[in-house]
Amino acid sequence: MTDHPLRLIGVLRAIGILTVLVTIASCPNGRAAAPAQNAMPEVPHDAHSYAVPQSARVTHVSLDLTPDFETHKLSGTATLSITRAPNARQVVLDTRDLTIRRVTDGRGATLTFEVGPAKAFLGSPLTITLPEAGNTLAIEYETAPSAAAVQWLAPVQTAGKKLPFLFTQGEAVLTRSWVPTQDSPGIRQTYGATIRVPSGMRAVMSADHVPPDAGEKDAQGRTAFRFSMTKAIAPYLFALAVGDIAFEPIGKNTGVYAEPSVAGKAASEFAEVDQMMAAAERLFGPYRWGRYDILVLPPSFPYGGMENPTLTFATPTVLAGDRSLVNLVAHELAHSWSGNLVTNATWDDFWLNEGFTTYIEGRIMEELRGRAYADMLRVGGRQDMQAAVREVGGPESPDTRLHLELTGKDPDAAMGGVAYEKGAAFLQTVESIVGRTRLDAFLRDYFDRFAFQPMTSTRLVALMNDKLLQPGEADRIGIQKWIFEPGVPPNAPPVQSEALEAVDAQVATWKNGGATSALQTTKWSTQEWLHFLRALPETVPSARLAELDRAFAFSQSGNSEILFAWLKIAIRNRFQPAFPALEKFLLSQGRLKFIAPLYADLEKTDWGRKIAIEIYRRARPTYHFVSTNTIDQTLKWREGQ
């Protein structure tokens, strides 16, 4: 059911339940104030969590874990701090495929617990009987080898080929497969960890390192790394990686972690990150997380980037060698404000993370490289939005709403690209009505006022009516239509780029039979090349595609975005000279944005399924669960195929 925020007073009453889990002081360092004794403010109901936070809620998680690279299990203890109502007798946690060995209280006394039946993608509730006194629980457990959040890589799957590697990916509801906690974005928690790893390996986390960087070794020769996150974060942002990891500094508080053979290249590629940080702080207020580092993962990482606090996880496909794809870093950095600082309370409002972040990404890149460059990104974003709308069934599809209704649905499967670009277009529309000066002031206040708090669409509308909009502006914007109704309203401000219009002229000449050798492509940026490839006709004769490939070596491109766009054209036109590059691309990396559409395009043809299955059979063991979960459905995959 869609909310209809008609009057501010009604909205404010409705959002009374959104009193935050932890009250945040307005001081610049953003430290959380201690909650009142027995204070149990409510948080929104989350259909994707078994937690009953109004009764008992997790406020801190302390992990002591050891990864076993032979059994592919993490084992150890999670010690939870609980805030509970005076009459609370139990706490309910989220788990998925965890083996719970024992639960004790703060004095070591055994507590009774029950693991409930599992449901698809939600896992099982873990219900623990609380002690009469005390608010500490210690859970001894181990993960399953198939834990959805944990990717175990053999040495051959890494850049260095010497040591194994593991990394976690918690968004949206996967953290429960490696940490027993209340796995809801509205239940923010601090955390700490001790991670015991084999000699010669390094652990990094989305938290501050606790010196010394590598602590004492135990009797088995394992090295302990310790971490602390003192700011309350959503549990999907808990993140761990272990492997042959080196560090290269960029600035005083920025740097890159990666395998040794990749670290130097990555540091050079991301050299502008300090400028991005300065731009974001000028626009939207202070960065509250201390350091900002980037971990470049092995190629099986399923996303372009993941905004884990203090340590963005990034795909190596962004390392183009010419800094042409670093807007991805701007996007993940922007999450330090939208998403990490002010977070969607439930996955129904995923757009509050990604739409705001996509808008801020454009603003950062405009500060960094100028309006003309940012305009190219915005044009590409509108094209992506149109494609995302088509992908979910057209403008009448309920999946084109910003505020979604995901009860009973796997949020990983249901949250698509509409949230990113329609969300950004909504803020561009607001900007076109109220002006940048007012919108920027509102956003800066928004991030200050609601730092470390959950947010909902309904609450945002109330805030905009109260703090931003003047009489009549809400109707001119059409907030109700933008957020709660399907489709893209027609008042989105047009975006245009002189540079891309010049590309359109080149495409028109080529379509009319102009020679490929006559195309004026000197100094084209990645955005211009992508626009060119997207503008080609649906059907192109093989001879003309061969001309393009000879002239511009698309099939050998080291730029993953350009190669992906070219391979889609090759599949559409059954251009077989590009198929070796297609096979290599699908076997060499697992970024879902690239591989899922390519497998889907092959599946749609009357000839491509056999090729897709043959490649996928070899590639599937190297892909992350998030990727296989999607592609299995696309290809109707069955074990043994």
C-alpha cells in the first residue's frame, strides 16, 4: 500500500515511530550519545528481519573469528550488547545457515536458545532467552561453507596466484550468514573484531585498525588483527577481507589496499580521491568517518563498488589505466553521506541511499572535472534510467516506483537500477524548482540533523515540506508522483551535453554510409565512446562491425564499460569475431552489472543458450553468490548441466 502524505501534521504523527535507535549528538565528530536507561524508542517494521527491536535490540557486536581456508568456514564468537525493555524475556536475531554451538551470558552461564525454521533468503530466527540481569550475550558459532555473504577464493582466482582470499558482501540481507545479529538497516550497531588469520595474510575491515596493525601470533602461528567501529552503522555494512593484501597511501587519510601486484596501479588510478573528498565536504558537510580507504578486490566481486564505511570495496574492472571510470569512486565516497550516514530504514526505501548518492556523485564530478563532463554523466544516467524502466516492464510497472513494497520478496533480486537514476532525476527536478542554493542548504542540514539515523520516504517528504519547500512548490515538483507512483513524471528537467550532441552527429554520418575511417574521435572520453556505441542501430551488418573493430579495437579494449557495450552489440548482431572476447570477459570477472545482461542477451537469442551454458559452467564456481543467484534464474541453471 502506498503512503499518501497529504498534510504535514499527519506525516509527523506517522513518523513518530521513527525515533532513532541511538541519539546522535550534533557535535562535528558525530559520536553517539549514550541512550537513556531502558529507553526503547521504536523503529520501522522491517519485513526482511525477524528482529523485535521494540522488545530487545542489538547495539554492539564484538567478533572473535578465525577463517579456515580448507573448510571454508568462519568460526568463533559474537558477543552482543543488548538494550531491552523492562519486561523483555528474549531477543530475536537473524541467522542464515549458521551452526550455533552455545550461547552464554556475561558471566559465562549457559542460555537457552532456539533456531527457527528457515525461509527463503531470510534464513532463520535465533531466539535467545535473556538472563534475569545483564545485557551481554556470547554466541559461539560457525558459518556454512556456502555462506551467502562470504566468497572464498582459491589462489588461482587471485591476481598473485599465491594465497587464498576471502571477502564478505552483506547488502542487502546477507550479513546474517556470517554474523548472528539483527540484520536490519534500521537497527544501527557499533562493532569491533579480532580476526585471526594464517601467517603471511592480512585482514581488513570496514572499521578502524586497532594498533598494532598485526598483533600477537597464537600457538598455530595465526596473526591477530583488531578493529573498532565506534559509530553506529547498519549491519549490511559490516565487511571483512583476508588475503595477500598490501597498502599504498594516496593522501594523509586516504589510501588503497589491494593485492601487491595491483596496489600501485590502483593508487595511481584513484589519485583524485582527496579532491573528491574536498568537493563533497564543501557541498554537503564534514566527512565523519576518519579515514577513507579503498580495497580493490579480486575480479569475482559482484558489484562495481560497495560503500563499506572507512573502506570502500571496489572491482578491478574500474582500473582502466586512464582514470576514466573513477566516477565509481565518487559514487561510493558519496555514500559516506547518503546511505552510511543517513540510511534507508528498510529496503522498501533503497532509493534514499542510491538515488541521493547518484545525484551527489554527479555534483562531485562536476566540481572535479567541470559541468561539461558532469552533463555527459547525466545524459548517460537518463539513458540508464530509461533502460531500467524497460527492464522491469515499462512505466506502468510498480517496480518503477521509488518507494517499493518488498514484503515477501528477496531485496537483492527486487532492487534494480530505477532507484539510482530515477532517484537522481527526482533531486534534479527539486533542484530545478528550488534552485541549487536552497537544495544544497537543505541537504547539508539533512546530513547534519539526521546523521547516524534511519530514514523513510514518508519522513523525507515531511522534512522537505517543513524545511525546504515554499507554498506551491510541492505540487510543481509532484513529489507524490515521483516517490509513490509508477513511471517517470514528465517534468524531469532535460539534460543535454554539447559533447554528446557532437557524437550524435558523427553517428548520423556513419549510419548514412559514411566511412568508419572518417569518424572524428580524437580525444573522446569514455562517456563519448559509450554514447557512440549506444547510438548505433539495433541491427548492423557484420562488415560494418568489423570495420569498427579494426579501427578502434573494441574487442581488445581494456576499458570494461566500453568492452561491455561492444559485446552487447556483438550478441545482438551475432558478430562472431567478438565471441572470443565475450568468453574471456565472462570468465575473467564477476561484476553483476556486466555478466548478468550478457548471459540474458545470449539466452534471448535462438542460438546463444548453448554458448551461455558452456561458458557459465566454467565461470560459475568463480562467481559470488549474488551473481549466481541472478544468473541461475536467467539460465534456469541446474547442477550437472
